[in-house]
Amino acid sequence: AQTVTQSQPEMSVQEAETVTLSCTYDTSENNYYLFWYKQPPSRQMILVIRQEAYKQQNATENRFSVNFQKAAKSFSLKISDSQLGDTAMYFCAFMNINQGGKLIFGQGTELSVKP
Amino acid sequence: NAGVTQTPKFQVLKTGQSMTLQCAQDMNHEYMSWYRQDPGMGLRLIHYSVGAGITDQGEVPNGYNVSRSTTEDFPLRLLSAAPSQTSVYFCASSRQGLVTGELFFGEGSRLTVL
């Protein structure tokens, strides 16, 4: 069975600075997706970034980037130039490519961006 | 452009009552799923469906029933609510074979069982 672990329940960062959220996972599968979802106080789940396991290149989306270490089963999220609107709960998630529609989530990291 | 619609958004029940959380999507997605969100535990899969007439259990299925009679709808039924089912529930959908694998979520339903 796959598991996803986020070991940082809470983090804070000053506006305009950089923060890294950690995620590790355990799987025996070779083909999978990894995701970071953002959940602001509105409760809406918003996809931040996605990584395909077969791609060696780390995914980037504007101020968001990941450090994907497949051998170490690590998938951290870096937020550059943090903004007040980045304040949210962040979830790391795993999907077996052969089990579409089924996400396995980590426990979440609550990020506060301080002015 | 509705996407995934969940109703109701809030509900209070007494122990032993029954109710149905409704979920509908207008994107013709094959996959649909229900998750519950509890503090410190992330989101956990309750039930999912890969198409009309096909459902399967997820990680925490006890106390919940589902059916999928159409592609669009995937209701979640609580037959006899218990305080342990107090949670926020999310419905999600995705397209089979979609390269991105992305799930589209509803806005969530907060359920309190007294």
C-alpha cells in the first residue's frame, strides 16, 4: 500500500521570502503521479503543481517548483517570493497511474505567510 | 461552467439519522470519488467509481454507501449517522486516461453529527 507523509504540520514564512514544504512517500510502483494541492480558507481544493514519475525534470509553475527525488521517494514544494495569498493548507498527494481517480493524501502542512 | 457540484454545503444530523450527499459533474468524467477530510489526517478515500454501474471501496468505507447509475451523479449515503462521521466531505472527478491525472473537486460539504 502506498503512503504519503508530510512531517511539517505548520510552517510560517515572511512575505517575499522562500519556503520549502516537505513530502515523502512510499510505493513499490514505478509509474505514478505526484501532486501538490492548495486549500485556502474557502475550502476549495486547488491544484498547484503536478509531477510525472517518469520525468526526471522537476516541474515548475511560476513561483512554485518541486524537488522530485525518485530514489529517495521525496517530493518537496518550493514557493518563491511568498505572497499573502499563499496562506493555506497544502497537501501532497500520490496517484498510481493505473488507478486513475484515486489519490492518496498526506496529512497536510498549514502555511502562514506573514506581512 | 459548473464542474463538480456538491449539495448540501452544510448539514447537521442527529445520531442515527440518514442522509445523502449529492455530487454531480458536467464534464463527462468517468472517474468519481468521495473523500473525507479530518484534522491532521488529510483527505481519505471513502468510495470511488470508474464508470456507471461500477463502484469500489476506498480506505474508509464503513458506514457509507454509494451507487453510480449515471455518469454524472455519484451520491454518498449515510444510513445511520454516527458522531465519528462528523467531517468535511469532498467529491471529485477525473477523466479516464487523462495524461495529467488531475482530479477536479467540489467545494466540500461540512457534516456535523450530534
